[in-house]
Amino acid sequence: MEHITKVKPKALLIGDYTDAPYHPLGAVEGRLRDILEERWTVEASDDYDSLHVEEISRCDLCISYADRWELPMTDGQTAGLLAYIAGGGGLLALHNGISLQARPEAAQMLGARFTGHPAYRELDFRVENNDHPVTEGIRPFTMPEEPYRFDTDHFSDHEVLLTYRHEDRDRPAAWARRFGLGRIVYLMPGHHIDSFRNPEYAKLLLNGANWAGGA
């Protein structure tokens, strides 16, 4: 019997190699590939024209590690990304990947807007819903991170999956939502490569990619 090799789904990893003010893609790309290679073929790019609908439609998932807080996507890039997700594509945004919010349409799609963060520190992360595919098998974990804070879009139907406690408040650290026919996952950790070396976070990231991308 002829052996048939199963083709892995394709993920577009978008970020910034040279113009990243805080989080260059090259610093974490290798580790991200290691986490995802079990299930995904990863194509990394710093060319945001890859988000045009005719380009991104070739992929099953878009992973944003964008570091473009002051440089919004163009109209065509924004339209391509929104049409892709609304039409059934997946988006996994990691830490600074929420900087796509520089376009207000993208901020609404993501379900929240980053507003700032206190100093980098050790944080305790707690799972809020073990029944969701993204958090399946994930145990509470502790690691140093930037405690991102968000202004939530009250029209968003996002479900908070992970929280961290800071200043006597539980704050969102991961959520999932649907956008049209597509799926979106946001994971707050990811400041530098040490974040991705945490085994629980690595499992969470792979789960998030699989759910958002339908793998």
C-alpha cells in the first residue's frame, strides 16, 4: 500500500525583524517554530502585504507577533486580514501582536485594546475554563512577564480563558472569540524568548493555534 504523507496546515507568522521598537520577530521565531512544527508548517514574514486577501487566503492561520504600535496597517492590509478572518480564517495574536490595534477596525476585531503595563515582574497565571480547547490540559503556571492591561470592547463576545492577579485584581491574560466564520485567540505572555520556554505556555500556544486555525 502506498504511504500517504499528511500535509500540515500552513500558518503565516507576521512580525518585524528590523523595525521592531520592543519585540523583534527574529528573537523568538526559532522557538515558535519548535512549538508549532508538530502540527503546522510556518511561513514567517515581515512583509505586511502578505495580509492582502489574495496572499493570506493561502494560509489556514495568521499568527501576529507584530510590533507596530505607531505604524498602522494600510487599508488593503486591514481589509485583507478582516475579510480573511470573517470568511473562516484564524488569528492567533501573541503579546505585542495586539499592536495591530493601531487600526481601529483591527482593535474591534481583537475584542480589546492594550492600554499599557506596569513593570516586568513574576505573575501567577490561572486557567478560567478548562473545558475550552485552548486551555485543555493547561495547569496554572508562574513566570515573569509584562502585565499587559486592556480596555475591553463591550460589544465583543470574547471569553476570558486565562487571568493573572495584580494589585488585588484578576486581569485577563488570554481570550478567545469568533469573528464572522473565523476564530481569534489572544495570549498576553510573550515578552521575550524565555516566555516561550515555559512548558505550560508552549502547550497553551499550540492549543490556541490549533483551535484558531481549525487544525
